[in-house]
Amino acid sequence: MVNIQSQFTNIGGKFITPIDELMAKLSNIKAYIFDWDGVFNNGSKVGNQGSNFAEPDAMGINMLKLDYWLHHGKLPHTFIVTGEENKTAQFLAGREHMNAAFYKCKFKMLALDRICKENDLKPDEIAFIFDDILDVELARSVGVSFQINRVANPLFNQYLVENKICDYRTGSTGGNGGVREVCELIIGLTGSLPQAIETRIEFKGNYSKYLSDRNKIETVCEPVE
């Protein structure tokens, strides 16, 4: 455990919740909600054009789902919840067979309520990966929350720590591996990344069974207003 903590603090990660407590909280998690802008990217846009994502982050999510499947025999629920309509977010959610991409969601508690009701989940069984002020109410309502780092808002970062709203802040920023960092940390604390890697490399056997289960999920893309 000390080795895992040092590997992540060495790249700038900050454990707001002590690592042993974080591991205990993660043991209860059955679902993951990802914000989009500022999480999968740096939030930059041109007009009404969508923002992008990086493949290493997508691989991180796939490995997170695979590791969960290997240890629990089923997939975790995964969602994107964003305030804007973004075709790229919907594309990624569909390609990775996430459960849903909810957009135009200015008050994200509406999405949390829907996710819990439709999937028989409790808020403390959900982890949230976020970056900014619009995400705060959701972040403090779920079981675990991870903030994607941005050095330009030190006072906001201080607010999150003082109010115990996030459990871990990444060293990596949005679009530069922040999601991948969170996924690897979760796997490191709850599963076995080497086992997941070897399963993915083999591609047959268990990975084929995982893909079969994953690909049965039909992604819902709808506004939540």
C-alpha cells in the first residue's frame, strides 16, 4: 500500500482521504460517473463544437471495467454526465458500452437521482470523477469522488479540501491522463492491474467473455434537464 501511495504522490497526486480509508470506501463502489469537459480534455471549445478525449483515458476505463469484472463476475455501471451536448462524449460512451451519457444536465443531482432509481444503486455505491464548481453537489453526495487537477484554481482546490468534498486529486490534468490516473489508482487499491493487463493481452478466454458481457450493454444518450 505504501508503494502505491508513493507512486501516485510522486506524480503529483494528493490523497485527501487517507489511503486505507479510501480503499475501504472503494470496496463498496458499484458504479462510476464521469464528468466530461475538464476531465477527458482541458475544456477548450470553439463555438458549439464538441471537446475531445484521449485514447489512454479510454483504455483506463476499459481496464477499470475489466478488473471489476474479473473480481466480481459482472460489470460496474458507468456513466458520463455533462452540462453540454457533446457528440464526442456520446461516441465514446457508445463505443465503450457505458450505460448512459446524460447531457444538458446543469444540475447534476438530477442525473444522480435517475441513475440510482433506474439501476437500484445508492449514492454511496457510486464514485464520481469531476473537475469544477458545477460538480460539487454531486461530488459530496456520492461514496467517493476524484478531482481532476487544474493548477489555475488553487482557491477552489482549497475549498474542496477544507470541506472534504473530494478524496483524491490527480497529479495529471484533464486531457493529459487524469482519467487514466484515477482508473489505475482504483485498480491498484481494489484489484490487480497485472492480472487485468495479462487478460487484455491474451484477448481470448476471459477477455472474450468480458467483451461479450460488455457489448450487450446498449448505451442511452439523453438530456437530463
